[in-house]
Amino acid sequence: MMPRSCLAIVLAAGEGTRMRSARPKVLHAIAGRSLLAHVLAALSGTGVGAIAVVIGPGQEEVAAAAKRVAPDVAVFVQEERRGTAHAALAAKSAIERLPDDVLVVYGDTPLIRPRSLSRLRAALADGAAVAVLGFRPADPSGYGRLIAANGELTAIREEVDASAAERAITLCNGGIMALNGKTALAILERIGDHNRKAEFYLTDAVEIARGMKLHAVAVEVEEDDVRGINTKAQLAEAEAVAQQRLRRAALDAGVTLIAPDTVYLCADTKFGRDVVVEPYVVFGEKVTIEDGAVIRSFSHLAGAHVGKGASVGPFARLRPGTQLGEGARIGNFVEVKEAVVEAGAKANHLSYIGDALVGANANVGAGTITCNYDGSEKHRTEIGKNAFIGSNSALVAPVKIGDGAYIGSGSVITDDVPADALAVARGRQTVKEGWATRLRSLKSLGKKKAHSRD
Ligand code: UD1
Ligand code: CA
């Protein structure tokens, strides 16, 4: 049998007023990725062929974010916010292409997993015209209720329109729906706005399908899959769920997380084998950790590649563009940005390494700073292989330190240093013998004079 074709419509035109934010709701992030990007990732994991994203007027930011993640998405604008069915119909021209399945998902439901979407599509393959994801939330308030009889779904009632008896139903609408492509448009176009909010509710599709003698079913999933995000508190709850899933996946892949609940991961964090992550580490976007590396406590990493067996922290900050070679060591209170630190190189204490190349096995002493910014532009520092940078040196970029060169402690290096040379650039020390003794005797003389006056 041919696999069924599928169009997914992502509804993202809502204003998200309850988020109390200037940012469109679906662009808020959990696990370092926007809600919208999570939904798009779940769709791509379900073998969806075409994706339509419905945005509100003026939400170009949302369209651009969608295209960054999935360049082939078609964007439709819902000119007026008149309800979820009205939003789905903004993508009418895509539905008219008659896909086998039409999947309607909400951009604010980021924890949906591909397997749950696949179960919903399977219900269509089994003959349903409408299939709805249902769940039993701990607190059903705000959700539509699924009304079922004899194994079939008969209606979905929005809470504001529900009777007391209907409100007592614990099976709720997860907000994700699949419609058979052959009847989808006929059903959607019959939906009216005769309800308390005078909106076109997608949920009315169930009763309309039933009226057309078609089948509607509910597919029950875990609450986490369909957690809708309307408020910052719900965003935080979803973050917690996403983190639990990511930690679990890392543990299952063999990463040692000593205190998993204290480690914050990003949806795209990648680990090799035998990686150890100590308590209290935060991973931002685009981090890859290779085999055998150790990330010590209180480190923050983003946009960084950590090579095999490298060691980071405690209290290290790796910013975007950091690449650590095999066995490199970045110690406490060291910040690295846009820098390649080659194999075996070390910066163990209190340094800033920005826009730099640190050659293999070089040693960057405590307190070394690459002065990469002149107030308007950034400049590069190159440190050669096996070079030794004495503590508390300032390397004023652009500057090159040759292979095997030595920099005396406390130097301010403004000119290139040839390979194997020693450069010292600091005030010479002067020593004045007996100076302190003379000072002390002068002071005690002064005190005696003062006493004799009393
Ligand atoms: C919706 C469901 C409810 C379900 C809940 C699950 C309807 C009528 N109600 O309620 O049964 O329990 O989700 O979370 O479907 N949107 C548009 N254009 C619009 C209206 C909404 O694009 O005109 C988008 C929103 O951006 C959002 C999604 O549709 O992504 C859902 O809208 P929302 O207002 O959050 O619906 P709920 O009241 O949560
Ligand atoms: Ca919602």
C-alpha cells in the first residue's frame, strides 16, 4: 500500500495575550528552541509531506522563524483572529490539494511526540473522518471536553459553552486533530460561530462529521504530549517536562549525569560516549561534547564543540565559536569565545580567550587576557604550538605569538613575538635596600615628637 500523504497545518496566529509579552507566543522557547520549532521537529519526525503555518497579520517574525527551521513551509496569514477552524481555513488552498490526511496542530503545544501524531493518523487509516488527541489532565480547567458514546466521539464542548455535567468529564481535548483529506474541507466549511465567544471552533468538526454519518474517534495520550502553553507558568512547566525528557535521553545514551535535575540541556545538545557532566551545568544551543570529555560544575556552554577527553570547568564559560581539541583543558573562571584551542592546550585559571587560536599544547597562564576589542572592531590573537604565556599577560590583538615562544608574566604584548623567543613587556623592577627600615624609623620618630608635646 502507498503511504498516506499528509498536510500539517500549524496554527500560530494567536496573540498569546496571557503570556504578557511583546514576543509572539510561539516564539517563546523551551530547551533553547522555540515552541514553533519543537512542533515542526515533531512533524518532520512523523513523515509529514507538506507543512502550512498560519500566522497573524504582521507576524513576519513567526514566518521567518518557521522558514529557518523548515524552509519548505507555506505561510498563510489569518487576517482576523476568528477561531481555530477559521485559522485552519486560512490554509484552504493547501487542503484543496487533497492530501490523504490533514493534521491540525497548535503552535503552542510543543511537547507533542511523533509517535502520538502517528497514532492519530493511524485512526484515519482505520476509517475515521476525524481523530482527536484526548488526555486526562490533573486540572481540566480551560480545556474542551471530549464527549464520547459507544467508543465513538460525539462532540467536543469548549469549557465556556459546557453544561455542569459536561464539565465533569475528565477526558479533554488536546487540541490536535486529524481529518481525512477527502472530507476535511466540507467539514471545516460547515463550522459556524454560534457559541459564547462567536468564534469558529475547530472542535465543532466532530459534531459536523457525525451529522454527515462519518466516524470520529479520540486517541488518548499522556498529558505531557498535549500541554498547551498560554501563560508563563505553563511555559515553565513545559520546560521542566522537556528537561526531564532530554536528561532521560542523555542517560539512556550513556552520558553520566551525576545530578540530572541540576543539568539544563538544549534540544540540540549532542554527547559522545563516556561523557561526564557534573552537577549544575547549563547547555545553551549548538553544543557538541565528544567522547570522554568532562564538564565540571557551574559551567555554561553555548555554541561550543568540546573535543575528546577535554576538560571544562568548574566555573567555565564557553561561548559560541569555541572549539576545544582533544584533551584541551579550560579551568575555573575562564571564558572562551570564537576561539580554537588545539589538542592538549591549557588555560586553567581566570582568563579571557576571544577571537583566538591557541596552538596545540600551549599553556595560557592564570589571568591572561586576549584584548580583542579596540572599541570598534574585533581582532585576532594567535598563540603558537607549545607557547608559554606567563600569568597576567595582556595580548593586545591583532598579535601573533610564535610556536614555542615564552611571554614573561605581567607583559602587555603589542607586537608579534617570533617562535622560540622570550618577550617581556613590563616595567623593570627596582629594589631599594633598607628603604622600609628607614620608613619605619621616620614614623616612630614622628610619634615620639607628638607624645612629647602632650
Ligand atoms: C483549544 C481548544 C480546546 C483545547 C485546547 C488545548 C478550540 C476551540 N479549543 O483551546 O478544546 O482543549 O486548545 O490546548 O479549538 N489560533 C489561531 N487563530 C485563531 C485562534 C487560535 O491561530 O483565530 C491558534 C493559537 O495561536 C493557538 C491555537 O490556535 O496556537 C489554540 O488557540 P487557543 O486560543 O490557545 O485555544 P484554547 O483556548 O487553548
Ligand atoms: Ca491554548
